[in-house]
Amino acid sequence: MDLERRDALARDINLEDITSSRRNAEVLRQLRHNIIWDYDNRSTLYIDEEDDNFNYDFDDTFFIIREGDDLSWLGYFIGRNQSLYDLAMKLPEQREQIGAFIEGVSYNRSLSVFSLRGFGTNLGLQNLSSFFRENDNLTVIKLCGCEIGRECARELALALSQRQVKSLRSLLFRDNNLGDEGFVDIIQALVTQPELDFLQCSDNNIGRISCKALGALLRERNSNLTSLFVLGNDIDDVGLQELVPGLCSNNNLRNLSISDPITAVGLRSLSPFLQSDSCRLDYLCVEMRLGDEEATALTDALKGNKSLTMLLLPHHDHENQRRNMTDAGWSAFSKLLCDTSSINNTYLSNH
């Protein structure tokens, strides 16, 4: 993108000539003139494809992509804007100008929250390296369905490791096909971001190697991670066991979500963490097949825990038999909450 040429053209270009609607042209006008349209000075822009069930006509926080919208210009105006706080994008599966749009966005330095949803195709995220590296206001990155892959993950990790301002607070990766190699690159870069308190990596084909790297991250003295969500991956019992030493070393973690293919063996391995006097875990989500054996293992691991206030178990229905406990399994939970076998055990119960 020739910025000098674009800058010259941008001052006088008729915005209705490069958009499909007056509403989209108005969005570009606000971007061009750095107009803040939210009362709290945190302007949010949503970019989406048209949905017949939603009326966008009176909402200038939406740019709805239709035939006739020049995405390269949209990217340019976002990149040059100095007041936009939050950008949430759902890009079309097949559309020309995506590369030019991404390149234009990469020049933005005002965004604090960046969200991008793709369709399982490579969107050229490597062109955002300078944005991730040099945007000192960036605190939240959300990437979903973007088919990141190893090469792009490596470039993203390099950009994160080179950030001079340690402002990142939240990273959310979902359904990006990261794999162990890609995610490990990113984890190693996060050591340079001590303010990070929320990390989600769901449905990304990560397993034991990633758990070992996550454990190392949690053991960092300057780690402030409070939420870790790793649902829908290939993390098995051995992977969870690799993670436990890091969990035990971290006194900040408040929220944890795990899932299949973990079994009762893996749940039992959580005992040193959950029974530690320094455990501060407040929320635990166990999204896995839960029978009597798993219920007993989980309740045994939770004995003596004084921090947990919410335990989320898998939803049960007739088509998805993920929670198939009998009375024996429910009895284990009942005993955990209030063990009536003796006065002392009742006192020590997790009620």
C-alpha cells in the first residue's frame, strides 16, 4: 500500500464511491476524521457480512460488507485512525482485497482490543506483525478460525517478544490449528508479557508439549496469569501431569478449564494443586466424560480445598452421554460437600 498516495487521495475521495451504502460511508467518514462515537471515549467498530435478520441501518458501529465495498480503503482508514479502541472483524470466506485490508489495519496504533474471526483459511496475519509489535495500546488479542499455522505463529511470537510496552492482558486463540509447535512459540514469547492474566487456547490441537511449556510459563516468578482455558485439545493425562507442577507454583490462578481426553488418572494428578494451602482457584470447568470413576477421582482431588466456589460439569442429554454418573458418583460429590460420617469430617467438608 502506497501510503503517501493514499493520504493524498483520502482527503478528497467521495466515500460513497467506495462503499455499498450511506451507513458504510458514514463509518469511513468518522474514521477519517477521528470522531469518537461512544460516550466512554472507547469507540468500537464491528465489521461483518450482511445478516438478513439484523437491522444495521441505525447503528454506525457496524460496517457491513456487501458488493461494492472497497476493503482496501476500509483497511486504510482503520490504519490511519487515532481514536479507535476496539475492532471486531468477521471477514468473508472468499473476498478479494483481504490482503490489502489486513495490511492497512497493520498501521493502526490506537487499538486496545483486536478481534478477528476467519473461516479456516490463511488470512495473511503475518502482515500484522508490525501492529502486534509496535501498538503500545494493545491489551487484548482474539483470533478465531484464522488457520494460523507454524510459520505465522512464529512471526506472531517474534512480534510479541519484541514489544517494548508490556501491555498485553488477554490472549484468546480458538480453532486456529496452532498445534504444539505453533503454540509453544507463542508461550515462550509470553514470558516477556508479565501483565498477561487471561489465556485461552481452545480447539487448537495442542497436547503434551504445549502443557510442558505452559507449566514453565506458570512457574515464572513474574507470571500474573489468573485464567487458563484449554478446552477441546489433545491434552491427555500425561499432558495434564506436565502442567500440574506449574499450577502448584502459581498462586494467582483463579479460573481453569480442561476437557477430554483427560480421564480419572489425570483428575487425580490435580490433587497437589487443589489441596495446596496456596491454591486460589475459584472456578473449575471439567468438560469431559464423567462417570463414577471420574467423579470419585475429582472429588478425591478436591478434598480439603477451601478456594473453589464454582465447579462446572459437562451438560447431559440423551444424544451426548458425557455425564453418566450413577448414584455412586453423585454420592461422592455429596460427601465432598458435607461428609456426615463424623462431626470432624462434617466440619472439614467443602461446604
